[in-house]
Amino acid sequence: MFYRPFIPLALFLFVLAAPELAASQAIGSNPSVATVAAVQDAKGLNEWLRRMHEASKNRAYIGTYVVSSGGQMQSAKIWHVCEAGQQTERIENLTGAPRSTFRHNEQVVTFLPDQKLVRHEKREALSSFPEIVQSSDHHISDFYKLKFEGVERVAGVDADIAVLVSKDAMRFGYRVWTEQKKGLVVKLQTLDVDGRVLEQAAFSELLMDAPVKMDKLLQMMGKVDGLRVEQPTLVKTTASAQGWYLPSSVAGFKPISCYKRPASAGAASLAEDSMHWVFSDGLASVSLFVESYDRQRHIKESGMSMGATHTLTRHIGGYWLTAMGEVPMATLKQFANGLERKK
Amino acid sequence: MITKDSSGHEMLSALFDGRQVSDGELANLPAAGSHGTHSDWNCYHVIGEVLRGSSSAEVVGADPVFLQRLSTRLNHEVVEPLATPVVMTGGPVAISAVRAANDQLFHWKLVAGFASLGAVAVLAWTLTGSSIGTSLPQMAQDTRAATQVTALPEGPMIRDARLEELLSAHKQMGASTLQVPSGFVRHAGFEAPLSSGR
């Protein structure tokens, strides 16, 4: 009776306050806070990855790089320079058969002096990473978390240690040492789901901002006199055009590219060209090679792990799948189980 | 009870039987390296194994002829029945600590002791082995665990020329900035020899 006149006023004030009330409840609720944190994590991770990628392109250096994988240790000397957005690199391997590899952006020239052979190739994957980071938004952060572990001196430079922890068991983690000034990767470990080191690559010697001349490297790259020239061509295609599809891919892995490969040298004369379908989650890649089944060569399904690289073969109808990637074997099995032939 | 003037061999036998002996009686034990002590120890060990039902073929270091004679003699032994068990009729019962059935047998204590010592030795070896490994190049040590070639139940994979070709193609096409420069270096120059992994 006393307060009845105030009811309409109270209702009016409630209508005015309702949006603010809803917003305050939303701020206090976990899903909203988690979303903000997730976006911030994604931005931080993507920014860190972009900085690292830029440093690998833009810093000039000369160094000796050592890779330990599958019980083997191999090394190479690297000269790298970037001028006006153009990247040029020379790699001389110090173990195994002599080999000199030159790269100018996506063009790769490999000299094999023992065979008096030079091979020209184009490798689009070398420039595809920025597009992966940009197009996938924060997808990489959906599957990896970035943590900083400290500082360590590697090959004479101070480096920040970061760990990319995988959020599920379908991919490996990474421990990355980046030199503090610009973010060049100076050491990299691939870690299994238990944190054990599967593979390691690092500079044992490094001279930053070295006086590497691009024109000199390009000159060396063009010296093919007296050598047999090979220029393998890979034909771009799509898995669908080749008659394959993967209805349910492994979480985080997107198809990156698909190529036709020539049939194996030992294959039957009527064998079709094989297909090379590449997937990536931004950090790890998986290749699915599919070729015609040949009972002479494809004896039994098997698997192998060499360092971080795992390989699996599977007989699918009239075809033979070889799946390989720097991922756990369970991930390759999931790919193999999901691959289907179009009817 | 073991008398003071018992021979050292009888003392050894008493120990195997798990009889309690005093410190003074222990002093009568023959020295570990004295003549015949080791062979006596071995004999009493074999006797114990036979009594526990091990076949003569399983007892290490035993003289098979001796085992056969022992087994034959044991078969002719008269086994006295155990005392009649007491039926509990009720009333409060003092509960004593549960003891293992073989608690009186000293050699079981020896076995347990050696097993514990062995476990400690293995742990110590593992720890000292890991510390010795720090003298190796860090990279090689870190990846020792990675040198496994795991095989599916169907069998191991053969690393032939075709597989090497596919590996090379995979390394070239993999898209990851993390692999720069190691990935590029790897597929530029590091192709494993065909003989490895077989």
C-alpha cells in the first residue's frame, strides 16, 4: 500500500540496470574470463612464433649446425643472408657424402659432386609458415602452450629457453632456445609426451651479423658447368582429385598441400603416380604417401621410429599407405584409420 | 642348544636350521675363507633347496650324485605328525604379532638381506651411471633414449631406397618454422645411409 506507487519506478530502474547486471555477471563467470585469457595466450604464442620466424629470415650469420636424430649425429656449415627481403643460404654438410645446397627464397639447388649432378627444385613449404600462423588464428595455441624456462648460453650467445608444451597426446612438445636480441633459433629439442628428448639440433658455433655476400652465394649457385642437371617437377593436385578424403582428421592438423609423385622405380609398369598429401598443425607435419599396392614390394604392414620421425605402412584396398611425421605413432594410426577412398 | 665344544660345521648347520645361537657360539663359526667352509655352506644350501622341493636339476652348483643320495635318504625318513591344533572355545585371546611362517629360518633372512642389498646396488649403479654419462657430449646423451626402432606387432620396417626417398620428400615439404634451419639442413644434407636401421 505504501510502496505500491514505487513499483513502476522499480520496474523502470530494473529495466535500465538489467544490461549492466548481465554484463557484471558475465565478467564474473568463468567462460568469459577463460576466453579472454585464451585470446591473450594465442596472441602471445603467435607473436613469439612470428618473431622467431622473422629472425630466421632476416639475421645474417655463419655457423656450424649439429643435428642428433635416431642415434645419429650429423653436422653442416651454414651461411645465411637476407637483403631487401630476399633470403639466400648455403649449406655444406660436414658428415656423409659431400653435398652443397643453396637456397634463394623458394629455389633450391643441390650439388652432388660425387655423382657430378646438380638438382634444381622449388620448395613452397619454406615460405608457407607465416600464412599458417595468420590463417589459423589462435589454432596453434589450442594445442600448444608456451612456457619460459630461463636463460642459457648456446654457441657463445645468450638465449631464452621456451617450452612449447603440447596440450594433448597427439603431438610432441618442443624446447626452443632463441638468441635474446632478435629471436633466432639456436637450439631445438623435440620432446615426447613424457618430456624425453627425441631429437636435438643446435649451433655449436655461431657468428651473428656475419659479412655474408648474397651475390657471391648466387654466383656459386649458378655454377653448373660440366654437371648433369636434374629438375624433378612435382605436380600440384588435390586429394579429392586423386580420389581420397579424410572425413575426420586428427585435431589441429589441416591439409597444407598435395602433390603427384612419379611411381617408384621398382613399381610395376602400370602403376599410377603416387600421391603425397601433407598436413600440419603449424609446428608438426604429417605426410600421407599413397601408391598402388604391389605385392612384390609391399610385403607387410609395419612401423618404425627414428628419433622424432615415425613411419607407418597400411594396406588399404588396392593401395599402399606410408604415413610419416614428427608425431606419436598413435597420431599416424589415427590418420591411417581415417583415410578413405572415394567410391 | 648348541654345546660349546660343537664343531664349526655343526654350528653352520644350526644356522641354516634357523636355531637361535648366542654371540659366544657365533664365535665358534669357522672363518669364511677356511678350508671346507665354502663347500659345507654349499652342501647345506643344497640340502635346504631339496627340502623345499626344488628338483635336483634346478639347484646350481650341486653335485648330482650327492643330490640323488640325499633325495633317496629323505624319502626313507619317517615324518612325525604335527601337534593337534588347539580349538579356540571362546574368551578373550591375547593377540600376538603375526610372524612369517619362515621367520625362524635364518637362511630366508639371508636371502632377504641379499635381495635388499642387490636392490640398493642396482639403484646405486643407475645413479652413478647417469653421473658418468655427463662426461659425454650433451647432445649424444640427450638422444640416447631416442635410438629406439620400435616395431608394430606385424614386424619392423625395412629402410629401403623407396622409404629413404619418401623420408626426403617428407622433410622437404614439412611446413614448420621450428624446423628452420634444422629441417632445411636435414633434408638438404642429412639423409641416413641405407644400411642403418636394418
